[in-house]
Amino acid sequence: MHLIRGLQNLDTVKTELQAGCVLTIGNFDGIHLGHRAILDQVTALAKVKKLPSVVMIFEPLPIEYFAPHSAPVRLMNLREKLSAFKATDIDYVLVCRFNETFANLSPVQFVESILKDGLNVKHLVVGDDFRFGKQRQGDFDFLAEQGRCQGFEVTDVATFEVTEGRVSSTRVRQALSRHDLEMAEQLLGEPFHFHGRVIHGQKLGRKIGFRTLNLNPKRIQMPLEGVYAVKVSGLHEQDWPGVANIGVRPTVAGTRPSIEVHLFDWDKDVYGAHISVRIENYIRAEKKFENLAALTEQIKQDVKQARQFHGLTQVESVRKI
């Protein structure tokens, strides 16, 4: 997968797109099973037509641009989304800066300047409810008409259902908000997980006997909160068990989203490492405790419960690695 950062860099792949491309457009937040069905459709068409496959996404998401205070929480930050695309057969991901100029493009300008002149689209795959252009004036029917005039095909996306319901990012968010990890996994096709870089924190965890890896979530808000049993990858050849607190840390007057992961039987410093945290089991909601002593006692219980879930003994002992 090759990343194209912005419309201004389309010239860098002009040769590769000379014969055209198969394109899809969307937010692709979470890259759930419905998204994967679209990507499979795009890559299959691209192989038949012997053209490169392209995904167009936006930063920020359009809803975040128009209504930043009411936009739904993201399932993925950009880095996570790009990592997920790398695991597919998509050839190019075009990240478009969604700003005032982009938002004010008319549907005709969008088709002519971006789809035709910029990407040389030969086949476009979008949902039949797709809207675009200034004030969302463009729709699927308009695209189909433009395709007939401009020389590209337009295909709509079949609804993908799980448990008698359409798979959507909204359904995934709803499942995570009620801690239904099994349903979230059914919709995503894999357990919910996120990536982060290990950063320096307040070192409070080691002071109370539970040193943690602090992660920068790269989000204003996380799609789930609470204490969870987790598995961490990226530090060792095997996934490493632990327990994580996801929230704002109200006991120590925290205000911003924070992710703290305590790895069992681990004593190495790994600052700067990029890791993946897989959510395995819900333990409890985040809450404010009267003091650090009360918090420490609760963490002991959280650790005990998470270790039991992972099938570990209750005695912490650093494993040889």
C-alpha cells in the first residue's frame, strides 16, 4: 500500500494512474466487515481491469469539520487506519485534507478536478447513500450520470449484515460503549484493538507498585472506557498479558484521555515503542477513589481478576525473556 498525502501530491503517481484506477471513497472508521467487503470488491475489480486500486479518505472526517463538538468518537486514528489498509490488497490510499476549499467544491468540480483530472477514475465503488460536494448536493444518481458522460463506471455497495443488522461504525461504537466485546468482534472481524506509542507519564504507577506503560491515544476521546484485561503485541515475539485503564484518571484529577497498561511479570523500559493493545475482557468502569490507598487496593483486585482471565498465577514474577 502506497500513501498519497493530499491532492497536491497526485502528480507523484501520475504515471501509475495513467491508464486509470478503481476508486472507493469513505471514512472507513474502524475498517469493519462492511468496509472489508467494499475493499474486496474494489481490489477484485482492479485485478479484472488490470488497474491500481485506490481508497480516498479524509482528515479531519467531514463530520468533524462541520460539527466538531458533536462528531462521533473515532474507532481509529489515522495511523491505525493506515496500518489496517496495509493489511489489505489496496494499492494506494489518498488522504485528502478536508478544509473550507474542499468542502466548497461543487459536485461537478469534484468529479472533474478530482475524479477525472486528478485520479483518472475508470470505476468508482460507493454506497447508494453516498453524498458529496458543497452542501452534500451530489449523490449516487448524479455520479452515475456523470460516469456515463465522463467515461467511468459507478457501482454501489451491497449492504453487509451481521446478526440481522447492517454492519456500521455506529454499531461498533454502540457495542463498545456497552462493553459488548463479543459483538464488536463480530462486526469488526477481529477483537477491538488500538495502537499507541509508549510515552513518559507521571510515574505514579511504579510508586504504588504497579508500573505501567503510558500511551498517547492520538484521540480526543476513546470509544470505550474502563478497566480491561488486555494483550499487548509489539514488545516480544508473543503477545503479552496485562490489565489496562482507559479513561481520564479522575482520582488524580486527570482531564485528558489516558491509556495505562500494566504488563504482568514485565520489568523492561520500552519508551518510544509502538505497541498494539487488544481488548480482551471488561473488568469494571473507571471511577474516582477517595485517595491513592483506595485506588491501590482496587488495582490489586483488578490485577487479580485480569490474571485469572489470562490463566496466570497470582504471584508476580518477572519471566525470563
